[in-house]
Amino acid sequence: MKDAYSFDLDFEGAKAAYNRMFVSYLRTFTRMGLQAIPMRADTGPIGGDLSHEFIILAETGESQVFCHRDYLALPVPGAETDFGNDGEIDGIVKQWTTPYAATEEMHDEAAWDAVPEADKVSARGIEVGHIFHFGEKYSKPMGAKVMGPDGMEHFVSMGSYGIGPSRLIAAIIEASHDENGIIWPEAVAPFDIGLINMKVGDAECDRICDEAYKAFEAAGKDVLYDDTDQRAGGKFATADLIGLPWQVIVGPRGAAAGEGRDQEPQDRRARNAAGGCRTRQAGRQGMSQVTAAKPAGAGPFSVFERMVAWRYLRSKRKETVISVIASISFLGIMLGVATLIVVMAVMNGFRAELLTRILGVNGHLVVTAIDTPLEDYSAVADRINGVAGVKYAIPLVEGQVLAQGNVGAGAGALVRGIRGSDLGKVTLVANNIKQGSIVGFDEGEGVVIGKRMAENMGLVLGDSIR
């Protein structure tokens, strides 16, 4: 965050400074090609009672914002704005703060309901700037005083104003791009001109490009010169991806005819829609605007995202090894993700099996008597069975024993006494009887024992267990 601070003798001076920064931010973001909307915002830990965030509406925004549709058409102050005229500046601020606009933290449902439904804009937003007036919150504890014209000491009234450069980059790209790449506004472009030599090694193309490069630099322009050994399609794709404000294209036919070609980034839509490498000649007259339609069925990724991924995987002809390494890395990531999916699926299966086995045998809720034995257990079970959502309630007695079978030493076991009529309700047991039957369970001294435990103790159907 890049910050600025203001220090004034009183609230009136601080408010005027705040308003000047408010208007300056509107103009600054407009020069960057952004439509910033000032919204009432929470001051947070910084404090104070006056704060505005400058928000760029974008689907990728980090928070929800609410504003009146009028903001999309409000005129931004021009270069003729007199920042020395506090009345003029105050009028601009009032114009830009009268319609409803608030971040999620400051959203007022009552005020929002008063906005006509057709004028409501609720969207995601990216915060690119934040300004605060926090008065004497910090100057008083620090004893920050200055002598005023009246000969008296005054605590300074303070404000702070921040712009996030990293957020700005994301906001500019979000606001200015097409399916082929970024379209940088001229005020913030990393270079002014992309100079494309269509046939490197051709004497005339090389000469014209060299002269153009020197002429542009002499005129104060920053030039990115593409003299790489690529085909025309690759050069155009790279230039469109970078998205400089102007592209100057020099090819053999134009060089022979003494002509050059220039185009703005939006012109590339016409070139792409035409299906070739045709561009208009130098000059701005008679340009037709053609917008390429977004293909249907784009899937989870946009055309731009897939194109960027392909650019990273595809190398120049001289750098095949880089493409091989990138492809192997990509394949490794795919295999790693696939393995992770398989492992997670298996673990989910284990979890489901564990829950089935444990919760299929053990009760979800146990009701016990506190001081005296539970004599009327049948009546209690009937009352619980009458509760909505209860599958069944079963009376049982439980104890720990040392069991002895035909082989091996004794084994600790948990014994549960249950009525035969209730045993059939425990489907995990009733449906998995391997030997014998639960029919007539109440009539004898039958015991249902786990298969693994029976094998360890050498027990088969009909044996006794002590």
C-alpha cells in the first residue's frame, strides 16, 4: 500500500484535504482506465468517523458491494478542476456521495430498500484505494501540536490515503482484457509500442524496424521490439497477450511498398474475427469495430485462462527442451492429483465402513439409571421408540468377562444381554450370521460371538464357552 498523510489545524481544514484527495483518486483511477466507485466503508482499527473505499466492480472481487446505478454514468472531474476552490471540490464530493453506495460492512438494508429495484447494483468488488479522516485520534496521545494563527496550540487533525499497487494491477487486467490477453491503458502500460518485425533477417524489414525504433525512442516512447524467430501467428499471439496500447507491424510486402501497419489492441478483434493477419494501415480513419463472440461450452476455464496455460506449455522452436520439461511437470501434477483423489476416495470408504460397523452395533444414545436399577426398562424403551426420528430403542445388560474357549488362553470380552426379539433389529448382526440362526435365541443359552474371536478361541457351532 502506498500511503499519503495530511495534517491540518482543525476539522474544517482536514475535511477540505480529505475532499481534495477524494477527487484526486477519482481522476487517478480514471486515467488508469478504471471506473472506481467511492463507497462508505468501515474505518476498522485505524479509527475515525469518515472513510471511503474506492471499488472496482469485478466478478473476481473479494467482497460484496452495493451501489446505485447512477454511479456507472457520473462524470469524472476533468483536468480543468480547480483544487484550490474548496467549494467546487465539496460540490464534486457531494455529487459522488449522494447516491447509495456501501461496502458489505457498512450496508444499510433500510436505505437499500429505498433504492428503486431497477437502479440497484449488487456485485463483487476489488478495493483499489482507501481514504480516512481520523482527526485527533493519534495526535492527542502523541502530543502532536502546532501553533495556530491565533497564537494557540492545536492538536493536528489527521487523514491518511492509501492506494494498493498490487490490487490495481489485478483490477486493470480484470477491467481491460479480451479472450486474447491484456489490453493495457496507455497511462499504465509497461511499454507504449510493440514493434513487430514479421521477417527477421530481411534487410528492408530490419532497416525499417531499426529506424522506427530509434524514431519512437527519440519521441519519448518506450518500445518493445519483437525480433524473435517466430511465425506470424506466434508473434501476433504474443503481442496480444502482452497487450501494449499500440502495435506497429512491419512485413516484407509493406516494406517493399513503403508502408507500415499500426493497430490498437482492440483492433486485434477485427483481425482475429477476419481469420487472418489483416490489419488496417497507419491512421485512425474508417476503422470498423468487430467483437469476437465468446465460444459456447467454455467449461470451467475461460478462453483467456486456457490460452495462458497453453502459452506456458508451448515453447519456441529453439526451446523444445523447455516444452518437454513443462509437459512432464504438467503430467506429474495430473498424476499426483489423480493419486490424491483415489486416496481420498479410499479413506472415505474406510470412514463409511468404520461408521457403519461402530454405529451399527453401538447405540447412539445410552439411557441408564443413576441410583437404582432400571426396573421398568420395557416402558422406557417404548416411550423412546415413540420419539420422532428414533429407529429403535433396545433394553440390554452389559458386563466385562474373561472368556475361555477350546484353545489358547482366556480372552477379555464385552458381554451384552439382549432379548431375541430385539436382536433381529440390529441388522448388522442379524444379516451377518455365518453359522447358526437367531431363531429361538431366547429359548436356550445361545451366544452370538464374532467370527474372528471364535477362530482365535477354536470355537465352532455347538461348542461351549466358559
